[in-house]
Amino acid sequence: MTLRNAVDQILVATFQDNWHQTATFRDQTLTPAGLATLDKAIQRAGQNAPRDQVVATLTFDFWSNLFRPEYGGLWRTHVNRAFPYLQHGEGRHEIQILVKAINTFRNRVAHHEPVLDLNINDIYAKIIQLTELRCPETAAWMKHHSTVGSIVRTRPRRDGTMANSLATKLDKSFVSTSIDTTLLELIEKADERHQAIVCLKANGSPIAAFTSIDVTRFIAARAKELDGMIALPDHKVSDLLADFDLTNRWAAMDDSTPLGIAVKELQKPRIQILVGVNGASGKVTGAIIRAHRRY
């Protein structure tokens, strides 16, 4: 739709609102194959149908073919109007490379042909890139709502096992602690490389998860109450958990869970840490901090 609207905008500006009926466009611009495709669309939409109905009926082939070299004259002065985010020196040729690959993929899907031999990530990246050249906001919306990434990540291997599970992305160097650990002891363990902190029960299962930033917030809040004087050995993790409601800021998940499902959990608005646990023992096997984007 983004490509279609971009081309339609240029055709309206160049050949007027009824460009599909304008002789200059039909006879002097379109190739015989393009004209045949246009006439089929007009026939399907109705001979006197308005332009928007004809536009909706035209195939993706029609729009993508308009970027072939034979239409170079059409885009010589218009390509940057249709795709305002093209880099200096880029033009019709770069758009054609993108739409040709996308159209090939689209045709294989539409004809129920196998696409397992294609690089789906590359095709998806081209779709996003083409959309960004027209409208970055639309591309951002697409990326936010797209499920392509999670589906690709959870595709099965040929042996029937899952390609990626949560366990493959977990940071195993998290800081383990208990409710009786003092803040002084905790600070000595946590650093830039060990920011995920998981409070454990005696059996190794998680009670809560937080980050070094949460510890800093707690210390700052207590110091303010005590006029800047705070003795770290006198404060424990249990005090932090009592003061801060971390319930909805972390989640525990079986580390054999497909990565795509785990990512969806981590992308929930308030979740900051995802803790992986062994399904059999319930013990923590690692953690992912949302801000690190390790997934």
C-alpha cells in the first residue's frame, strides 16, 4: 500500500486525477504490457469506476514494474517526491532493486510456492527499508506490530527441535542474592557487567529480580530520609523489596521456551527483567535485562 500510494501520488501530479484514462500516460508512458495490465484492472473495477477503485484493483506487479529502466523518464524528477528519504545519489534504480525482490517474494507466497529457500530476514529488511524511504513513521509502526521476527526465531530445525530457546540468550553471569544480603555485599557484587540481580530462595528458585539501578534508587531514597547518612550494612535486600513493588517488573519463564514467546513477554510495557528457570528443578539459569536488547 505504501508503494502504491507513493506512485499514485506522482501519477496524479504528472497526469491529473484520471491518469488511468489520460492518453499521455496510456499511450506515451506505459509499455504494451503495462497498458494491458491497466486495462484489465479497469475492466475488473468497471469502465467508469473512479481512480481509487482502479488503483485498488491494480496488482503489485503493475506498481513494481513502473520502476524498470524503461520508465526512467517518469522518475527523473519525481523519485525524491515519492521517496523523500532517499540518500543523495540514490534514485529509481535503488527503488527497483527493493521492489523487484519484494515482488518476487510476494508472487511466490501468492502462488503457494515454497519460500523456505529464501532469506526471509533479508526480504523483511527490504520491505522495511522501502517503507522507511517513503515514511519512517509507517515503518516504525510495521516493525512494532510485525511478528516476522518471532516466527523466524522459533522456526524448527530439520531434526524437529527448536532453533532458538530462551536459554540461548540468557546472561548466566547475573548476581544471585537472598533477602538477607546486605546492600554493602550487593554493591560489591554488582557492576556494569553484572547488572541483573536475582533474589533466590534456598532451593534456587527466584523471589524477585531487579537491577543495580533499583539498588541506587533505594539507597538515594533512604539517604534522603536520613539526611544523607546511610549505613549500607544495616540495610538488606528484604528492605528494598518491602519498599519497592517489583511484582510486575520481572517475570520468570522456563528456559526451554521458544525465544519468540520469551521476547513477547519481555516486550510487555512494565517488564524489565526476564528470568530463565530450569523446568525440572525450578532453579534460575540466567536473566535478560530488557534495556540490553540481547535478544
